[in-house]
Amino acid sequence: MDKKFVGIGIGIAVIVAIIAAATMIDSEPAMTQKTNEKIGLVINPPTQSVSLQQIDEIFFDASSSGIGRSNVYLFWNMIEPQRGEFDWSQSDVLMGLNEKNNLKVTLYFSVINGETLGPFPDWIGNPSLNAIGEDRLTNVLDAILMRYHIVDTVIIAGETESQFRYYEQNIPVYKELYNSVYNKLKTKYPDVKFGNSFALHHVLNKDLQNIVHELAIGDFVAFSYSPVDSLNDIVKTPDDAIEDLYAAFELIPDKKVGFFEISWSTSDFVGGNNTSQKEFVEKTFDFYSENESEVEFLTWYRQYDRPEGTCVSATQNIGDEKISVGGGSGLGSSEHVIERLNHYICNAGMKDVDGNSKPAWDEFKNQIEMIN
């Protein structure tokens, strides 16, 4: 994930658009077909304007592929806007759609968001790592897990390597916070797994393996991945990218690895195309089949493209949408890097903005059918 996150998942604007109709969502399961709980998809609409019926259909279409999980991105300022007072209106929509479609949830809860912390509620302010408060963090995660039983994995920090790239002296502070929260929650929720996430391409491009080693704590270690350099150009072949995925096992030899967001853009602006995306999907599933016992989960980023130029900006606030693929730490104000990141992210879907399937979508479904 980058210094500024822009969205995957449904996105706040979409949630607001359908919130009034949320109570209309039928909680009965939409299907009973065989699914694979280790295989996931980031489910998103192609635009920020969507009706309840449309988002219902988008979830149904995603789940009909045979996936068994999705990512849900919840931020602390959304859940607990006032201390001790929880607002479930937005998260109930997301979790209700996942539950209806028999999907387990990987919860992304951002204490660390790359180079930034939070976003936190106003009542917390902008705390440093040692001022977040283990009891406060434990309480909000406890409330979420108590309410949503479909959450079986929790990522507390994302693109963690970027947070500590220049501040390794803060790693012990975070480890103490994490371990305290982990021990309290694990006692109450022994079947829920907790971990941190890293951007594998950043780790490899910038030689940040030591930070991963230091923070390989919890039940698993998660990675996002895109086949790009620091300018967000696709510089790997599908075979090269698979070699990068194998590097995750070398980094973490004693824990399971979760692939939190794996992507391949079809934007020719950054060197992508439909053929290479389809090929990478196929090779990724070959990789998964050969290493299933070592993989906690594998989630593809993502279902739909977005309109060009709408995916990231230098000033966009965290929480509109989240990006964890494509860019480099220190995004800053480089228009060149932001432009390429926009092209990468907006064209990372397996369906275009008009709902037309790319070759990768059929390949994705075929591969899941073969392993289910």
C-alpha cells in the first residue's frame, strides 16, 4: 500500500449511495455451490455511483466464480467516530453482502497504512505508535469480531515495510503494541488469525527484507503484489512475477503466507495487456496448486476496472478507496508516478468499466473450477 490509499473494495461513496436501502438486502445465502475459502477476490463496482440492485448483482457475479472470500477495508474513523460509540451502518452493508454470498472475510484494519498511520477518529487525534493505546485498539477490534463472525483473518497493518523503512528504531514499539493486542484477542477468538501485510514488490525492489523478518509476527504474513518498478511500470514477465511470489516463502520460511492482493494491469500505458494478465492468472493458480499447504489465502485484485484518472491523486484522503498495489513508497507529488499509478490501478480489473469480461475473468473462473 502507498502513502496515499485509494480504493479497493466498494469505496465510501458507493456505500453512502446504497446505505438507505441497506435493510433491503436479503440475508439468505445467494447460492450453495462449492466454494474455496482460500481463494478470494476484491469485489468492487466499476463506478462510484451504484444502486443496491447493481451491487447485489456484482457480489453475486463475483461469488459465482467459486471464490470463498473477499477483502473488507474498514477504518477506525468509520467504525468508532465517537469514543465508545460504534457506527455499523457502512460496515453492515459490506458484511451483509459477503454473508449473503457465503464469503469469508479478510478484514483490513489500518493502524499502519504504509508511510502514514490510521486514519484515526478525531477523538484520538494523530497519535504516534506508542500513543495509540493497546486497550483502545483491542476494544474496537473486539467489537468488530463480536459483530461479524464471517471475519476469519485480520490484517492490522498494511505496507508495513514503508512505515519502518527510515524508522527501524520504532519497530520494537509496534511489536509491543501488536503482541499485546494479539494476545488479548487470540484468547477470545482462537479461530481468527491475525497478521501484518507487506508490499512484496516494494520489499524486493528496495531491499527491505530485514523489516519483514523483524515483523513476521502473528499467525501468518500477508503480501500484496504487482509486477512493477518504482515508477509503476510493469517490468516483469508472468514467469518473473511467479518467481517473486516464491520469494515470499524464502522471506517467511516458518509461517503461512497470505497473498492479500495480487494484481496485473491491462493498461498498455504501463506495459500491460489482456494476454499477459490472463497468463499471470493461469500461472498464479499453478503456483497456488503446487504450494497450497503453505498458503493461508490468495486474493486477486480486482473484479472491475475504474474510469481513467479516478483511482489515485496526490491529495486524495485515505478511506475513499484503498490502493495497495502499483506504487512505490514516497509517492509524494510526482505527477509522472501518479499518472502511471492511475493507469495501473484503473485497469487492474478482470472486467472493464462497461462490464465486459477480459480473458483473465474466464481464466480465473476456470482455474477455480479445476481446484474446487
